[in-house]
Amino acid sequence: MIKFFDLQKINAAYQEQFQEKMKLILDKGWYILGDEVNSFEKNFANYCSSKYCIGVGNGLDALTLIFKGYIALGKMKKGDEVIVPANTFIATILSVLQADLVPVLVEPKLETYTINSDLIQDKITSKTKAILAVHLYGQLAEIDKINAIAIQNNLIVVEDAAQSHGALLSKNRKSINTQSFSFYPAKNLGALGDGGAIITNDEELAKVLFSLRNYGSEVKYHNNYIGINSRLDELQAAFLNVKLPNLDADNEHRRTVAKRYLSEIKNNKITLPFWDFSNNHVFHLFVIRTEKRKELQDYLKENGIETMIHYPVPPHKQKAFSPETSGWNNLSFPITEKIYNEVLSLPISPIMTADEVDFVIQKLNLWTS
């Protein structure tokens, strides 16, 4: 069986270093916001070419806190609208709602799966205050175009980078707007549990975020904001410090696998993803489309190849957004719905072997449905 993602094997390579970190933390006896978190925040900020990194509990909290930070600074207020892609993981939308803001859904481009920047302008109203760009599956959204629209309309841009650790906007430029990251174990940079971070060049925002993640407190027992408890765990920060130096090499291996898939899969019943072969894609997922997804997934499983569906139900069709709540279930986003009905994620990881790639390609090319 070629596993979709062999997390145990990936982390086995770090076992000795992980154990050393665990012993170090046990010996110190400091478990919350200690040296490892401080070190990781510095290291990840440098890696992202950013001034500040705020370690938090998970990727959803990272996004939510960004919006709460802007509200605390008076740059947004409850009830403001945020433009978000209709094609995304549910956390993107939950972050907006949890900050008491209003998501406005915009269709993606079918080729890239990311938000269609050409459709954003028509969705902007007097209540619009931000655009939330999602770098889905590891590919950057059209961030230059989105930034231009934002400047023209005096809007904030927030980037959901939960799946795009290390993707380059341009040469040696990994950050531009305030971004949120998830370190869920299966991410390109994954912890051994939940974890997240925010990177920003905005000193004022960073100061608020450091406080908001820690009960709204800068000085213990003195609370300036209505904050939450969402601090990157000391142990998870230690594991991330071990893995961060290998991130670029891991991403390059993913690109190598992706290049082979793109050049060697030859089956007219399968639509391959778009990629311009720049470093703007780190292939957190390699997502194909087919109108006969169940048949293909069953065929690959019978041949020992594990696949996943990211994602089976679009946000606007979730029960959480029924007519009794938001009423989104009645909305129509045909491109988003087509994507959700057809996508299938192939195995891709930094430890995938050439023989495994050969086998996946061979079986895909032999599939006749």
C-alpha cells in the first residue's frame, strides 16, 4: 500500500532530536511560553522574511486573532464584511464568523482553485473592510492582483497560509501581508499536535496579538483586551524548531514529485492542476479532477494506492449554514461545487520514493473507468 501520507515515517527521521528536546524541556521545567517558543518565533519570522511571529494554539485561532486584532485597533468593527473564497477549508470562514464579521463568498478559478481576483471588485460594498486570500493546496493566490484591489479600495489583506509554508511570492520573498499558519501534523511544516502562528510586519498589530493570545494580558493578571488562551505549546515549538531547517528541501522534493505527475500522467479522463513551475507552489496537496471520482478512487485503492478527497462538501452546503442559520445552503456557486464533486488528492510527501511515483503514474495511465 502506498499511503496517502506516511506521517509516522516522516517523523521517525527526527526521533532522536525529538527525544533530546523533550528531555531538555523536562529538565528545565518550563512548559508555557518558554525558550523554545521564543526561539521558534524568531526562527520562523526570519524564515518568512517577517519582523514578527506570534505562536498560537492552531491555525483557526491564528486567523481569528488577526481579525480580532484589527478590531481591537479600530481598523475593523463587528459586522464588517470580509471577502473570502467559496472554495476553501471551513476554518477560513469560521475565523471570520468567530470574530463577529460577515463572510462574503467569491468563486475560485477552476484552473488554480484559488479565489478569482477578477470577481472581487463586484463584491465590494461600503461594509467591506478586508480580503482573506487562501493559498489553497499549497499554491499562492493571485496576491499581487488582490493587493492592488485592496489598495484601490482601502482594504486590509489577510493571507491564510495554512497550506503554503515556504511558498515564494517572488525571489526570496515569503511574506507580504499578515499571514496565518497551521502546524497541524500533516502540514508541510507539521508539529506532533496542534499549533499555529501569525506573521506580520505591523508592530502595532503584533503587540496586540501577543496580548490577545494570552488572555488579553501583557502583564500577568492585568488584562487590556478580552483575549483568549491560545499559546503555541513549548514542546510543539521545540519539535518545529527541529523540523524547520528541512522545510525548503522537503518542499523541493514535493515539487519534484509534482513535476513528474504533471509531465507523465497521460489520461484524458483526468484533469491535472495548474502550475507555472515557479516556487509559488509547495504542493501541500496534489489535487486532480475527474467526473468519475468514486470509480477512480476505488480503482486506485484496489491497486494499493491511498487517496483522499479535499474536500467533499463545500462550505455553503454545510449543515452549519442551513436556512435556519445563514441560509447559505440555498446559494449557488457552480465552479466551487464542480471542484468539490470532482477533486481527488494523490499521494505526495517529502519521503515519497521514485518507485512509488512510478507506480502511481502507471496505474493512473492504465485507468479506463
